[in-house]
Amino acid sequence: MSLLGIDIGTTGCKVIAFNKYAEILSYEYFGYPLIHPNEGWMELDAEYIWIKIKESISKINYKIKKDNIKAFSVSCQGEAVIPVDRFGNSLYNAIVTFDSRTYDQYKFWLKNLGKKEIFKITGMPLHPMYSINKIMWIKKNFKDIFKKTYKFLCFEDYIYMKFGLKPTIDYSLAARTMAFDVIKKDWSEKMLNKAKIPREYLSDTKLSGEIVGEINPAIAKEIGFKNNVIGVTGGHDQACGAFGSGIIEEGTAMHAAGTSDVITAVFNQANLNQDMLKNNYPCYPYVVKEKYMTISFNLTGGLLLKWYRDNFCYEEKIISENSNRNTYDLIIDKMHQEPVNIFILPHLVGSGTPYLDPYSKGIILGLDLETNKPKLSRAILESNAYDLKFNLDKLEKSGINIEKIVAIGGGAKSPEWLKIKSDVLGKKIVTLNNKEAASMGAALLAGIATGEYSSYEDAISNTLREEELFIPNRNNHKSYKDRYLIYKDIYKNTYKLLHRINKLK
């Protein structure tokens, strides 16, 4: 028997079958474009994603004939909203996280409830991105669609409904709607009443790793399942990724080094203090029972290195094509070998936490006639590490202690970058044998629910092992301390100029 993890991201979906030891039996990936009907609008065709998920499962079932899938679960992006009818047909595209149409709803909450009260109830720092704002926007602007809507779903409960199951959402993803009470672990009557959204428009809520039901036999036959397959609640992709990285106790955090740089930290009790709110760190239920989590993020993250590669590394791209070597590896191989005095503010798509400033811009500081490409290459890696440390420092001042970091994602494939991060942070960093943390985290939850594992600990011990350990070099860490202090001052001394630049026509 095998377990299926479905990981639905913003631009692509992974469908992976694992055996009990989290070895990949079959892997399918498909991408999809963001749809922009108007400036600043960002949508996905949910029906297309469902069709491709079915195709992917059919291919997997064909390939693993001897390892019948026992159960599946879903890891997915947060905040996206899909209005559906009683048959689960989408009435409009999924409106995704950073769609910009909901600023009026943000102002409504600011005026009618305020940041402190919202954070106290939902654990979410007020922001236009959350699902409740998108639902309110549809109600106001797409009245015909609202009247026809049976449920407003996120991608997790949407997939369960498509499989013929009762629409059900886990606590971690429900929290990303900003309509969920993170202490009571149920929809917040106060938030829904203020928004004038009836509760029946939303799915049932459950703890992650609980059985939703058996999928519809007709759909099972269509996509090649040979037995009754059980759907199990999964979670927000950052939560599933952290669980798939073995994060089940306080003191260890996941660092997802991809397009964005994300830190996911876990703690034992809800932390809704003023520092968390001030620094825009959410607090919401984790996929492990009775645990809570938070995330910090740098939106540019790996995008900074990609931007640099695409615009300034033509030579490396040619060498890569001729030698079959990764362009990023070539860039890093040639970078300067010592810390540099060049600083980059990695806000090329605005800032992430703690500022959440969409009007910030990138800065390169410290250029002189001795600046060359090797030094700029190192500055990019170092500056991302400084931003990571800035968030870790803020998290620790908020009462969240982090001793060790588990690195996943594309950035975790570079030992040189992980060494720099370890030296800047002064923290141990480890990599794992598992490279598909979110999908695997969902599959492990399915395995726990169906008895393949006896506990969270059993699931982790059966599937994960540490591969590389990076310990901070004391001398390098000392060298980076003064540089980090300079980095901390860049934004606060330039944000007014950056906002003036943003207003230029």
C-alpha cells in the first residue's frame, strides 16, 4: 500500500506517491499560468487544476500497479478562494494570495474592528490578502456569482469536494482565511457577522490528519483506483512542509529556500503578543495536534538570484548550456570567497515580514571601482542571509526560540549558500534526505489517519534522516556581525526615498 500527497502551489502542482518509508514510487508535476483579467488581479483556473490532478493520479496508478494507494491528503497555498455550486463546479476562477483587488475590504476591517482585535481572534495580522476579504469582494462586486454560490472553498476543501467528499478544511488552512478563531478552533462568529457572510458558506473544520471519507466510487474508477481510497485532512503548504521536514517540537524551524525565503517555526501555546502583531507574524494551528506555528518570509528570496542570473550572467548561461552544468552552481563557484562590504536590500517585489511594505524597492549599497561580479554574487547570498537573520531576531524577541534550522527547497541544494547562512545566523542548519517536504508532509498525515504510523513521532522516525550539518564558523560569524548591523539600518534610513521612487510616473 502507498500514500498520496498532493501539493497545490501558486504556479504548479506536485502529485506524489510514497511508500511507508517516504520513498517516492511515482512523481507527477504540472504547471499552470496565473490569469490577470485586470491590472493587479491574480487568478487560477481551479477546474483545470482538478482535471490535471486526475490525469496525474491516473498516470501514477498505471505506474504503481502493485502498490495500491490507501489514502491521500492535500497540502496547498493559503488564502485562495473558489466559489462553487452544489455540485462542486467552480463559478469563478480561484482568486489567489497576492491579488490586489481587496484594499477596500482591508480598510473596512481597519475601521470596524481594528488590527488588535482581529489578531486576538484570528492570529492573522490584518492584510488585504486573506480569504474573507476576497469573499466580501465577490459579494459586493459579483452579486450574481454570490447568489449562485453554495460554498466558498480553499484548494484543500475544493479537492475533497471534487472527490465526492464533504467539503472539509483543516485548522491550519482555515486560519489563513482570517475568519477562523485560532483559540476556539472554529469559525469566528464575530468575524463572519461583521463581514455579513453566513457560516453555511464555509466548509466544516477538522484537525489535520483526520479522515474526511472515502472518495466517490465513480471517480475512483475513472482515475484507476482499485480499492477504497480515503481522503484525509492536510494543511497549509508551509505547515505540511514543516511537518514533512520533521518539525514537531519547539526549538527547530523549517527554512524553505525557494522563490520566497520562508521560516516556519512551531511552538506549544498560542503566541498572540504585541511583538508578533507589530512584526506581522501570524499565529495559527499547526498540523500537529495542540501545536501552533508562525511564518516569516522574504518575498524576493531566490528571485533575487534569478534576477541576477537572467540580467547579468550571460557568460555563465552560455557555459551552462555547453557543459550541462547548473547556471547557479557556476555563479556560486566564481563568487568572492570572503565576506564583502556590499549590501543588497532584497525588496525587488516589496518587502516581506516584518514590514510588509509593498512600496519598498531593492537597493545595492557599497559599490566602488573594485566591485566586480564575484563580489556582487556573494553580496546576493549574504544579503538574503541578513534578511533571514533579521526575521529570526524578531521572532526570538517575540518569544519564539530557534536553535536549529532544517533547510529545504532549491536553495538548500547549495552547500556554499547554507554555509553563509549558518555563519550569518549563528545557527546550525541541516538538510534532509527528503526533497519533497510539503507533499510528503501531506502523505504522512494520511498515513497517521489510516494507521500506517502510530504517531507523529513514528511517522518522522520511519521516513526522515539528516544528510548534511552546517555549523557556524566562529570567525565568520564575528565578521558578519558588524555587516549585519549595517544591513538592519538600510531600510529604515531609505524607505521614504523608496516610496518617493514608487510614486514616480
